[in-house]
Amino acid sequence: MARARVHPYPFDQSPLRIPIPARLVPDRAYESQEAFLRDFYRAERCVIACNLHAD
């Protein structure tokens, strides 16, 4: 789980857990943007949980 400190903290709740939609893309060099996007749109979708904390 990722963590981040936010200042100024605009939320009433700390920590605030937020989901971040993501995709699992192979970690490699791509010969073009089109090649990257082809892998990106075929990639498995997942959600990364992140906690925001008041300073």
C-alpha cells in the first residue's frame, strides 16, 4: 500500500484511503507510442490502494 503526506490537508479524515485504477504493463522499452498503447489497453486492470495522511 502506498502512503503520501499532504500539506495543506483538505480532508476531514486522516488517513484517507483512496483507490487508484491502474494497469499491469510489462516493464520494457517500447519502439513506439502505438506499441506501448497496444500493451496498455490489453493489460490486466487492478486497483492500487493509497493512504493520504495529514501532515
